[in-house]
Amino acid sequence: MDGFKTVLSKKGFVIRMKSLCFYITITIFLFLTPACENPFAPGLKPGTGNSSLIVTDQYSPEDVLINFKYAYNFKDSLVYADLLDSSFLFISKNFATEPVTDLTWGRDVDIKTTVGLFRHFQTLNLIWEGTVYSRFLNDQHSLKEIKKVFSLVIDGGREIPTIRGEALFVFKKKQISQKDTTGIWRIIRWEDLSSF
């Protein structure tokens, strides 16, 4: 009987060693194999060029607008949240009231509203049609105002007509540290000048 236990324990040890080697091999294989495709990532829209796939470091207001377009077109709320300064203010008009009233809200409400927009619609296609003007607002070149013409196609424009309008952005440059010479830009004000 003791011989049977010894053989059984040796076999159990061998089986455990084989299982351990198998798991180690699989783990190494998974770490060394580059991921080809993320099955959880949304698919890319047909016809998108490589330039629309780039998220910039926001070293200029124009970089922020590239990220803004990316965030809308790919419904990326994390990229969108990084565009807005803590002092951000959104201003628009409420055409549903008589007389027309102002709509104003801060960063947190804007992010919540935009996330709702991203979730509600299947596709968004923001296109910057052009720049009306671009100017610095101070001598330090740390505040810049840009007025853009845009179009926004929602769900392919089948049920909702394309929204065309103008937006006035004010950007602020912030140093990340004392040694930082470039700084990053964020939006501190977005005024939607569209009239529906």
C-alpha cells in the first residue's frame, strides 16, 4: 500500500509540473505575441485617413482642434475631457424659448452632455470647414482665440440634417512644470454661434 501512495504522489507531482509548464508557456507566448487586433475596439469608419487617427500632445491650439475632431469622430470621451481646462465655459443659445435665451455651463456638465451625445448616436462626423480668424489675446501668447466653421453629420445625415455653423474657441496655454518650455493648450471657452 505504501508503494501505491509513493507512485501516486510521484504521478501527481509530474502532472502538476506538466500543468505548470503548460501555463508558463502560454503566459510567455501571450506576452511575446503582439496583439494584432483588439476585438473590443470600435471599427474604423471607411475613408478615414491616417491624419484623423492621430491624437496630438496639444502643443498648439490647432493640435487641440485635431484632438477635438478625433474625440467627436471616434466618440472618445477621455480624449474629449483632456481638451477642456478646469475653468472651461460653454456658451450657446436656446432657440426653443421665446425670446431666445443663453445657455451656459461648465466643464463637468459639458463632459456629461457630450458623453450622452456620444452614446446616443451611432456615428458622428465633425469636419472643420475652415478658419474665420485666429489671433492671440495677450502679449505672452498664452491665450488664443480661433473662430472655426464646421459641419457635423449625425448618423450619416439620414434623419438629422447636417448641422453647419461657427464656433468661437478661446485656448489657454499652461506650463506643466517650471522646466516646461512648451506647455499644453486647453479650451477655456467654447461659444457655439450656430443658429438653428
